[in-house]
Amino acid sequence: MAVGVFDLFSVGIGPSSSHTVGPMRAAAVFAGELKDAGVLGSVAGLRVDLYGSLAATGRGHGTMTATLLGLEGYHPELILPDEVEERLAAIAETGVLNLAGAGVAGAGVQLRYAVEDMVLHPLTVLPRHTNGMKFAVVDAEGATLREATFFSVGGGFIVREGEEDAARAELEETKAELPLPFRTAAELLGRCSSKGLGISDIMFINERASRSEEEIREGLLHIWHVMEACVETSLKREGVLPGGLRVRRRAPDWLERLLKEDKDRNDPKYWQEWVNLIALAVNEENASGGRVVTAPTNGAAGIIPAVLYYALHYAPGMDKATQKDKDDVVVKFLLAAGAVGVLYKEQASISGAEVGCQGEVGSASSMAAAGLAEVMGGTPGQVENAAEIAMEHNLGLTCDPIGGLVQIPCIERNAIAAAKAINAAKMALWGDGTHRVSLDEVIVTMRETGKDMSSKYKETAMGGLAVNVVEC
């Protein structure tokens, strides 16, 4: 299917869209196929192989545990944090996996299988993508019943080996069915110019090809409500984040201080503190394995909520806005951000394991800048300029998480990138939309920079901060 706004903004669990959400989704697909093919009852053995970045940082990113949940039949957009904790505790205690059972007693096949049974190949990268995983099941005689290889290509998206050409063909076919298809920013701006519409309008018209106006609006507002709920949950948690680095949760303390200093929550001099708080809260919840929205990835999940919070509280006229006005801002913001996200997905990558953190935090900052410029009245040229500025100053950003955990530098990086997005939007709005470097040129540069970047700096925990900072 053509990439849409609900592909880029989807509900899942932390800490990583490519290392947690994608593997869970792939495992759930495999488990479902076993059931549909009628071979589930004959399964006597299971093998899971993880390759490249999935193997190198899988423990810190929750890859193994997410894969177990997927094999039980759970999907990332549906499973709740309480279910995650309950099932993982049961598997750890009993060593038994309920293959394709999805929480229904007697529905699956009970297998002796746990995290320790997975086979890791951190130095082996499969040809399609560094995030590769293979599944195979055998019967009592050891004969292979079914096997499949998947790649988690960023943002929770998965691709099956051998179906790449068919997937590309389907993508092109569904894109051709869109009323106003676009692959590049130049094409997007051309659509805006010929139709006299804004960027969010173009995205909305394309989304209407598969959903009603009401469904689009309700779906986007639901995405925002999940983002808000993520913040609220995080602000109630205290202590340290899991994983062994003993990173202290800061969001609750920051909230307490902010409420003392900005009692009415509307003093403009505190805008950046509130933006920082939202970004930190989301990413602390993500690092805890909580429920978040990929935006467009989990590692960058705090940027768009933080900038959207800014739009709803500090953009001109919002102090007198009705609830409907605010809902309109949410919808318009996410549509414009989604349109820019499509450009990154089409022309480059949003996978840190493929192009470094510029593909995650950089693309999210660019999307957020576009969304903010759109709701602050920017022309299509100004919105494109905002997106370009934000990415231009994230080029070359590496992904080198300490201990393979989505904590350092990831959490603070979201707050910094949110501020960059706001500044990029403001700079663009002070111009007339004309500028020397185009968004397309920056996206292609990001892609080429990612290709040239050493694998040490692409979510392997083998370079940068990951090796130069003592973990304990």
C-alpha cells in the first residue's frame, strides 16, 4: 500500500520501532501464517535467528522479548503494557512459549522456548537490510514445516525476503490510485500550486482515497490522545529506567518545578521548558517499554508530540481557541508532518540501523517543523523550507546508544531536536519560501550520508558514545 499518515503514526510499544515493533509484527505475521496454513498442530520445534543490528543491540532494544510476544500472536498496536509484563513474566518463569496462542487458553502450541534459545549473528548482515530475522518451525521428525525471513526497515515497517519486487509493484499501483500522488517535495509543491491547496490539504485528499473524512479526523485525534496519555503515564513514574544504566527519570521532577514556577502554564518564557518536558516524558516512557506512537519511529517518538504541544499552547491565537479549533490544529499538523514523512520513506530511510539517527530524529524534526509551519499559517514553500532547515542541521547524526539502550543520547536528543524544529519553522516563516537548498536535495544528501557512514555509528553499539562511555 502507498505510505500514508497512519503508517507513519502508529501505536506500539517501546523502546524501538525497528527493533521492537517491527520484530513483533514480523513474528506475529509468521505465527498467523502457521495457523492459517493448518500446520500449527504439527509444530514440535522453533528456531529464530537475528542478524546485524537486531542481534548487536537486540537485548537493549527489547528485540528478543518483542519477538516472543509476536510469536504468541500479539500485535504491537493492540497489546497493552500490562499484557506485555504479564506474558513476559510467565515465559521467563515457565520457559514455555504459547505459539500463536495470543492469550487464548488452548489456542496455540506450547513449546519450550525462551530468549536464550534465539541465535544471534551480530556481525552478519543479510543483503536486504541490517535488521534481518529468520523464523523456522519443524515437526517431530525434524522436517521443516515453514520458514520465512523478514527485514525490519524502520518505523515498524517490515518486508519479507523474496517479496520486495511485489511490494514495490503494489506500492506503485496504489500510489497511482491516489488522487494527488507525490514522491518528491517538488512534486508535492507542484500539486499545491496547481490546486491552490496547502500541504496538509494534499495529504488529506490522498487519505480520503481509503478512509472517510470522519475516520481520518478521528484516527488522527486518537493518535494525539495516545501521545497525551503517554506523557501522563510517564509523569507518574519515578525512579530509574530499566536496563542497567541507572538513568534517572527526570520528567516528574521537572513537572513539579515547572508547576511552581509557571503556575498558570501559559507564561511564554517557559515554552522551551514545557517542550523539553514533553519530549523527555515520551522518551522515558518509550525507554520503559511503554505505549507510544511511532512518529515516525520510537527512538524519535517525543519530537512531534513536543512540537505539537508548542503549537497548541504558544502559537498565535491559541489562548482563545475552542476545543474544535485545537482539534483542527492537531489534524492539520499531523497531516502536514505526515506528508513530509512520506518523502523520507519514499526517497531515503527512517531506520537508524540503515542511515544513522539522522533518519530517525532528523526526519522527525523535519516533519515536526513542517507541521508547525503549516498550522502557523505558512505557505507550502515556507512549510517545505521549514522541513529542509530542520533536516539540514541534523545531517550526519549518528546512532550510538550506550549499552544498546534507547536512553543515552536518545532521550535528550528528542528534546534538542524538538527545539530545532520550532526554530526551523520560525526561520522559515520569516522568509518568503524561497531558499537555495531544496528539501529533496537534503533528503538525498541524508540518504547518501547514511550509505557512507561507518556501520559502527548505525545502531550497533560498536562506536561513539557506546564504546567511549563506561556503562557502570
